[in-house]
Amino acid sequence: MVGIGVIGAGNWGKNLVRDFSQLPDSDLRWICDASSEALGRLKRAFPAARTTKSFDEVLGDPKVQAVAVAVPVVKHFEVAKAALEAGKHVFVEKPITLHSSEAEELIEIAEDKNLRLMVGHLLRYHPAVEKLQALIRSGELGEVYYIYAQRVNLGQVRKDENAMWSFAPHDISVILHLLDSDPVQVSAMGQAYLQDSIEDVSFLTMRFPSGQMANIQLSWLDPHKVRKFTIVGSQKMVTFDDMEPTEKIRIYDKGISRNYDSYGEWISLRFGDIHIPRVDMGEPLKRECQHFLDCVRSGDRPKTDGREGLRVLRVLEAAQSSLDQGGVPVDLKSKGVLQS
């Protein structure tokens, strides 16, 4: 069993506490938070775990092999660095840090100490995303032209980060994974309506070396709760709607056919069947936590490791630079963003 300490027991940290407490090869030893109320609530629900306000107390326990970090993002670097330097494997929620230089430092420490550093890109562990990847790799969709994602809701309004930093890591991670590529150019536009300088809505666009494009709509100020990806290919198109309880993926046999005759080339539309494939579902967070435990035990590299977190962070930084300039496209290569 892997001894675990969860640092941060707020809105999301409590979910990590729950799942690590339920996994058979996890020994949830500590729950750490600054709030006495949060600690008291979780102590009643998980009496086997010890609670503390002292991070040092968790790091000082030799039976703690790994920590899960779910503190505010401004403290990700500080907490993750201290844990790595104490010899603990680290799972840190997204985004990995606020600055690439900080992420690079965490990666270097983890690699020097042969420790696992994993970032909480939750959707990478969603069975539907794995199905999307299989569809692309099989060639069933043909050439992928573009992807767009929507992550909107009338939900929690944050004071320490805008909607793009809060939501976009999920979708950026999935898009980079599905296209197996890094963008060469990023642009973003948004607007702050509720608080000065904290954008409630943004539209982020990425251009890739092959000519593929991706767009993400992000908002916590919207009448609808939407969590949806659309992939347009040369042969077929597919949607992944995470708000659907069961039929999450739909494959559309629709597209454009190029035809040739003695008069030249002409284009026709094709409207075929809609196929809803079976997807064996599993809770993404529980699968993510299990993957972290497996990597700690085996020494394998997590599929959302520190370098994956850095890839996503560099896109976010470029998007924020574009946002600050009113949507001016930012060339990632010219700014060294793609260098590892």
C-alpha cells in the first residue's frame, strides 16, 4: 500500500480524500488543510486518517510516500517543491504551476530524485477520451480537420484566476493528446464582466503545424452547463458530450465527397447513419488516482507527468499573453515555448 497525504481539503481536495480512501492499495494517512471546519468534517467521514494544519507534519511522516496537492494554484509550486525535496512523490492538480520556470524546476527536482510528478488533467483518464483517441488512430474519422470544445456553466466565480486558467487545462490537455502535436500559434479573446481584470468568458484558438485548428469556449457566466468536444474529420465526425448520462459519444457518417468527371471536380455532401458506440464507463478521478498509485509502485512515468503539465502551461501562458493584447496571435516557436 502507498502511504498518502492529501494537502488541501476544499471543494476538490475532498474528492481526492474520498477516492484515495477507497482504493485498496492506498493508505490515506493524513488530511491537511488550514480550515478547522473542513478538517472536522472530513475526520468524521474518514476517521482512519489523521488531520492536521501543519504541512511539515505530513512531510515528516516516513510512512507517507506520496502527497496529493489540491491547494489554490498560487501555492502549487511552493507545496509541490517542498514535498519533492522531502522525497515524496507528488500528484498536483491543474495547472501544474502559474509559470513555466516553476514547472521546469519541479520537473528537474523530480527527475533528479527519481520521483513521480503527476498533474491532474482529469479528462485524460475519461474512458470517452480514450475512445476518441482510438477512433482517430484507427483512421475511421479520416484526416482530422479541426476540434472545438465548450466548457461553460453558470458556476463558481473565482477571484484568483480567470475562467480560462480555471477551465482550459482540461481541454488543452485532451486536444494536444488527440492531435499528438503542439500548437505553433495561440490566440485568445475574452472579457471581464463581474470583476476587473478577471475574464469571465474567453475564446481560445490554437493552430497546429499540419494546418489543424482547435477552439475552446470557456465561461462561468452562461445559462447552460456544457461539456462537449466535436471532432471534424474528412470521413466522419464525432461528438463527446459529457453531460449525457450514457450515450456520451456519437459518430456521424457525414462529410464532403470530392467527385470528378469530364467537367472537372465537384463536391457533394454525404449524410449517413449516426452510430452510438458502447463505452465502458469508470469514474475518471478514481482512475486517475489509481494511475498515480500504480506509477508510484512501479516507477513508470505517469501519462500526465510534469512535462505534460508543462506543455499545457505553455499554451496557457501564450493564451494569456494574447488575451492581454486583445487577441493578437502569439507564435509559440518564436518565444521558445515548445522547447523542453
